[in-house]
Amino acid sequence: MLKNKVHSTSVLGCMLRQRPSTAYWSSALALFTFFLTWSFAYSLFPLWLNQTLQLSGKQTGIVFAANALAALFAMPVYGVVQDKLGTGKQLLRILALLTIAVGPFFVYVYQPLLTHHFFTGVCVGALYSALAFGAAVGTLEALIERIGRQHGVEFGRARLWGSLGWAVATFAAGIIFNISPQVNFWIASVSGAAFFVCVLRLPTNEFDLQSSHRTSISSMDVFALLKLGSFWRLGFYVMGVSCLYQIYDQQFAIYFAAMFPSVEEGNRFYGYLNSTQVFVEAGLMFVAPYVVNKVGAKNGLLLSGAIMALRILASGLVDDTISISMVKLLHAVELPLLLVSIFKYITVNFDARLSATIYLIGFNVMSQVVTTALSSLVGEMYDTFGFANAYLVLGIVVTLNVAISWRVLEDKNKATPALQQPNLKMSRD
């Protein structure tokens, strides 16, 4: 009797499990619509702050720092909740509802507050940014990666649709921005509704054996991460390389647009170029898994870091529109390598049950810590020394940190996956 019951349950589980192609397309559409929404709202965010609201470089840095600080507190909570849910979609449904509110929030709440009550606007905007996008993106990517492992779908191939969504929106946003930035925000609300529908269609395998591990995750498992030397070695790379690169990229659109005869022309070309870059990025996202599987997760991270350093340094050296455009396109090579490598590195060196927590804390949260601390300072450097000189300083620091990361990151063939033993007694070296 019991045997028949178990057999029936396993059959039902197989029936509920979606085919790889179905899981792939549902994941792809969720990523596409989320990044479409995010891009319409935030791809030209620094231009909106600088040109529409007339904020200084320091004020813009304060906005970015506050957004990062809010995401810093939200990400660990999101990561732990999503790991406990396994492939459950309850959290993402709430986040999807928040994306629908982009238009009303930006037009009726955020802009008036930043204009008339700056610091209140900074705090309110940071809270919304973190809950709807800053922390949500890591949660979505971690869930899609977990679904991919269960259904045999390579994360990079699904994630490329996120890049396509960003590219499509940015192409249109650059044109629409010169007409009215508010139109972009209302379009984001519409695509947010589409994202909500796509979230409902993501697969949830209640009978999958991997999903059954979700109840075994405790807070002690999460705190144990902080005792691992391997966790902090990954953290050094994230904070010293990836995060500094993100800070560099925050106000790059302002620097880019200033190189053109008029700001409107610069905005338009930035939209075109950003869209082209992300289309190339999407294609390379398909190739990146092959490259990373060939060279290993550690070398993938180092290669990505070297490209980041090159782009930052080159931005401080070139002074014409063609060269700066070529520099911008380097991001299309760097990001696919980074995203695929970071998940491969986590899978090899840590317990896959905690992939969402490790990704959110070890990658996104650490990024937000440094972003919070340095965004305002770097923004003031732009105001004081100019973009080019500030880029050279950042580029030198990132180059040195890539070299140190070569020594501290663990090699794929030598790493022993951590947190695999039930008693969680692991080395701290």
C-alpha cells in the first residue's frame, strides 16, 4: 500500500514537472519582462537625475548610495526567504506587483520629493528601488538558476532574455526620454503587469527532491557562511572588482552624453549604443557557459575582472565619441562572463541549497555595502577632478584587486564544496 502511494506520488511529480523547453521559455519570458520594466525605469536614471531634476554629481551619488543601502538590508531577507521557498513564487508575486507601480511612484511621489524635499525623496526612493528592483533582481536570477538546475536549462541561455529585455527598452527609452521621461515610467508599469503574468507561469515542482531540501535550511546554515574563508575570498573579488566597476558605471551615461554637441543628441545615441551593447551581451550570454565551462569558474571571474579594469582605464584615456562608444561595448563581454562564472563558482564551492542566499549576500549584498560607502565620494570626485581623472584612479585600484583575486580565489579543480556536511563543521581557512 505504502509502495503504491510512493509510486503514485513520484508519477504525479513527473507529471507536474515541466519539460525543459517549457521551463526554459517560462524562465526566459519572466527575465525578459522584468528587465524590460527595470530598463524603462532605470536605464536612463542618472540622466533623469542630472538633466531633468538638475542634481549635482554629489547629489546623484547620494541617491545611488541610498538605493544601495536599502538593497543591502533587503537582499539577505529575500535570499533566506527564497531559499526556504525553494522554487516557490510567493515572494516574486509580491515583487512583481511593486513593478506595476513604477509610473505612479516616479511621477507623483519620487520626482516631487526629490525636487522639494531631497533627503525625504532619497529615502522613499531607495526603499522602493530596493524592494522592486535592487534586491528583486538577485532573487529572480537565483530562482531561475535553481529552476534551470532542476530542468536541465543552462542559466546563461535563459538569462540572455533578460539582456534582450533591457536592450529593447533602452533602445526606445533613449528616444522617448527627449520627449518626456515620464512616458518611460508609464511604459514600465505596463511591462510590470506583463512580468506579473510571467511570474505566475514559472514552474513550481512541489514533488521535486531538490525542492524538498528547502525545509532543512536554518538560520545557522546562513550564519555559518560568515565563518567561511572561501566566502570572504569571493567577497574580496566582489567588493574590490565588481562593485567598484558598478560605481564607475553609475554616472557613465552623463559623461558619455557630455561628449556630444548637444545633450539631446548624446541622450539619443546613448540609448542606441546601450541597446546595441545589450543585444551583443545577449548573444554572448548564450556563449558564456561554454567559455566558463572550458576555463573554469575562477578564470571566468578573473577574465571578467580584467575586462572591467580595461574599460574603466580606457574611459579615462579616450576623448572622442567613437572611442568612448567602443569602450562602452566592452560591457557586453564582461557581464555574461561575470554572471555565469559567479553561479558556477557558487555551485562548485558551496552548498547548492543555499545558492540564493550566497548569491544575494556574497555577490549583491557585498556590492551594495561598497556602493553605499563610496557612491557619494566618487560622485564628489567627478565634480572636483572630472570624470576622466576619477576613472583613472578607479581603474588602477580595480587592476590591483584583480591581481590579488588571482591569488585568493579558489581554483575549480582544487575547491572542496563547503557546507555539505550535516553538522556544518567546516574549515575556516
